[in-house]
Amino acid sequence: MDPELRAAAKDALIRYGGDAFPNLFRTAKGTIVTDDEGREILDFTSGQMCATLGHNHPAITTAIKNSCDTALHMFSGMIPESVVKLGRLLADWLPPPLQKSLFLNTGSESNEAALRLAKITTGGYEVIALGGSWHGTTGGSAAATFASDRRGYGPKIPGNHVIPEPNAYRCPIEHCRDTCDMSCLRVGLKMFDMATDGEPAAIIAEPVVSAGGIIVPPEGYFDQLKSAAQDRGMKLIFDEAQTAFGRLGTATAAAKLGVVPDIMTLSKTLGGGLPLSATVTSAEIEEEAHHAGFTFYTSHVSDPLLANVGLAVLDTIAREELMPRAILMGEYLTKGLRDLQQRHEAIGDIRGDGLLIGVELVKDRHAREPFHDLGALTTERCFELGLSMNIRRRPERGSVWRIAPPLTVSTEEIDRAVTILDQALTESLDKI
Ligand SMILES: Cc1ncc(COP(=O)(O)O)c(C=O)c1O
């Protein structure tokens, strides 16, 4: 450990929000990250929910090395062969008619592009997003984001509307308990219809509202959202940053739901840890957008390095059969957590899909008062004991661990994580 370097982190870096660990970090391999004291920590967030193949998977490092011998970056007007190959492969992975891709870098960017596509093809500008949603930190994406801090940056892009999220455990309209009857959606749409300027463009939604507390909408929700979009002449955008490419055990949430959006955005899991994102739509919408003058010309659009990585990620998910594995490991982890719930009254709810799991902490199971202190203390203790987990804490939404290990996680690693969690919960509860 280099104390001077740790001190320099305070002097040299801008703090960008979230809870940062006091330690610095050196390596990441598979499910393990190593800190500056040489401690090995189980990474149950897959980095920032990106490293679904585990960190530094050989297929990814080989793709990077090969790109060093061919091309890393090119003039944005030169389309690399690898980009076309990835576009063609994505069309095979996604439900029709989603077949035309634009390759960018971050999730925020992919949503900017999706919103622009929706705006230029509808002629409108109004956007509906769900409470608790997270679509990014850049202008348009941030305006449609309701899970992060919106204060302090002046007016957002006009025309963004929020509808209450379908959280059955903590119903935002205080109507349902445990079973969402979708009143939240009906009320939300009524409010939108009352407030609209008559210029609708898009409804954007995550298939599992992740940062908002791993909210899995009830069956039929997305069919209704699609009808709502169609009725209003809006484009439906699925933000599949976290849900695509195996985390739910399927290629996409759209395939699982049987609902195809007009536009899909893919990021985090497409690059497996490298900044690759995509905005995908139908040939018809792409044609219309192109004729209307659609542009999204960035420095790193269509970069060959990232396309090579994307090809390696998709190939590995198929070859290593990581989609069925995510289901098996998700069931195994959920069982371990349910056993913990038997012993810890503070675990109020366990929910999720595949290997995207939320655990909500409460002071008592009936009143469901959020147990924020326990969330903070236990997360800290887990880290000391060798497990990194992400806690989502908001006064209005409770304290929820977001657990999403790489799809390559082993049962031994899951057992170790559950044991650490058990010890951390017991010790933290004793302290409070
Ligand atoms: C669902 C979802 N969409 C978009 C984003 C933004 O992606 P990025 O941070 O790569 O801009 C995030 C980031 O956490 C996300 O969770």
C-alpha cells in the first residue's frame, strides 16, 4: 500500500458521487478484484454491472491484442469491417425488426441517440420515463433519469415527464401491496395526458428498473407500455444496458417479455467492461430518420477496437453457455439469500430476475420502514470481509442491495458471499 498515492487520490481527483472505497485497487480477474493491500475481494457488482464474462476474460484481452495489430480507431466516416460484422451479428441476437445499429461508447450516449431518433421521426420532443429510472448523465439521458440527483444543474431539457414505477413492495402511489395492479401506469399516463404539450416523442424504460431498487414490473406491464406508446404516436425505447446478453438468462429482456420496442439501447454488458454501446432500431425507422437528417457523429462512433471486443463478448456468451448458467446461478444465489432471510428479520424482500437481484432491508417486515443505517454498515463490513456489493439508498425508495456478479460466478464464490453477508448482517445489527 502506498499511503502517498492514497493521499494523492484526494488531491488529484474530482469526487463524482456514489460511495467510493478508501482503498485503491490494482487488478481485476474473473470475480476477484485486488486492492492496494493485496486483499482479494469478491466483486458482486461485475464492476459497474458491465463485466458479465468476469474481469479480463481471455477472449476480451485477445480481441484487444488483435486490434493492436489491425486497428484501434479510425476516421468516423470510415466504417471498419469489424463494425459491420458486429451489426450483422447483433441483428441475429435481437428480435426482428431490430436490425440496424449505431455503435457508440456509453449508455448515456446510446440513450441520447435513441431519444434523438424518436424525436426526429415523430417530430415531437416529449419523453415519458419511469420513477427510479437511470438512463445516464448527459443532457437528454439525464433529463429522463429519476434515480439520481436532479438538483443543482439548472433546467432540464423541456418535455420530460415521470410516471410512478411499478414497485409492488413499496408502491409509489401507496395503493398496492405485494401485487402491482398497474394503477401506477394508468395514473401516470393520465397525468401525462393532462400535462402534454401535444408533442410526444418517446417512452423510455429499463425492463428491470435497476438503480431504482431492482424493480421487476408485473406481467403485462410492457405490453401496456407499448400500447400506450402506440396510442400516443410515441416510440418505445428499451434501455437494456443491464438486462441484455445473459444477465436475465436470455439474449434480451425484450425476447423474454415478448415485447419488441421501436428502439433498443445496449451498453454495459455489450462491451464486457469496455466502453461499447449500441442504439438499435428497425430498417423502417432508420430510413425515416436518415431522410429527416439524423446525425450522431462522435469521435469514437464505429471504433474497430470496441467492435472486436463486442464480437468476442457475444461469441463467449454463446460458446460458454452463459445464458442458461445465469439462470442456474441466479437460482442458487436466491436460495442462499432466502435462507438468510429466514434468519434475519431485516431482509424484507428479495426480488429480481436471473443474476440481477435486489435485497431490500427494513426495520420491520410489516411497516417496511427502510433500514438505511443497516444498509450502510453492512455494506462496509462486507467489504472488510471481502465482498463488494452495491447498496441503493434513497429516502423515498428504501435501502436495496443490488447484487449482480459476473455470469461466470461459481457456486463456491456464491457460498462465500452469502457467508460474508450473514456475518456482516449479524455484526452490524449488534452494533445498531
Ligand atoms: C439502465 C442504464 N442505462 C444507462 C446507463 C448509463 O450508462 P453510462 O454510465 O455508460 O453512461 C446506466 C448506468 O448505470 C444504466 O444503468
